[in-house]
Amino acid sequence: MIWQPPDPADLWRAIDLYLSIAYPASPPTAVRSRLESLRAALPESLYASPSFERLPPASPTKLSLRLGNYFYPHMKLVIERAPDGSRPLFRADTHDRHVQPAPDSPETAAFAQLSRENQSMSQRIEAAWDQHGLPTFKGFLREDLARRRDAAKSGK
């Protein structure tokens, strides 16, 4: 891996917050099993766990953990490198934009509703991470804009 993933304690905080929003009750067996596998990993091998999907596989800059939500099993907690390479960022990937039904399909309205609900869920999860001091892409953008604004004010 060519970048540092987050501290394991931050990962577990991110997972706990994600689950508290994504599942009003207990997560399904597949998610619990995935998390048990992660808990069994030694801290130094946590990010090598097969529970994570890696992109690109040989030298990942993005790790994904499929946690789903109570109405859509494919949503993911994503850890990716910040654009400037300075740190890892958390993102809740709705994982529903890669495929869309044809506009005249009978499933179009239901899929659009699913996408809206997933987007709302993603925003709530990322807002909770941000509120609890976990790094997100939106937080990175806010900080970057503030740095640029401050640099412009100081004439640099």
C-alpha cells in the first residue's frame, strides 16, 4: 500500500457510527461475519483482511468494506487517499450509480427512490463521521477551501 490507512481505532469508530445509522436493529449475518473476521485480525494485518475490497488490487489507493444498510446490501464504507496524499478519508459509497435501469423500464421509479434513500443515508453517515472528528472528503474540501481563502487574503 502506498499510503497510510487510518488508525484501527478510527476505523472502528467509523464502522460503529455507520452501523448505528444504517441499521435500526442488528446488521445481517453477512455483515456481522465480515466484522468478526476484521476483529480477529491483528492490528498490523487489519487492512490485509479479505473483508476489504482493494482498488487497484496490487497497490490499493482505496479500500472498501461492504456493510450495506437495512434496505440495500451493497452500500460500502470506503477508505481512500486524500487528493493531496496527506491522509486517508472515509466515504459512504452508495454503490448504486454504476448501473441504472433504462429510462422506460418499469423499475426506473423504484430505483430512483432507492438512490435517493441511499444518498440520504450516505449524507447522514458522513455527517456523523465529520461531527465525531473522522476525516471525510467533504471535510478535506472545507479545509482546502479555507486554506486557499486564507492564502488569497494574505497575498500568497
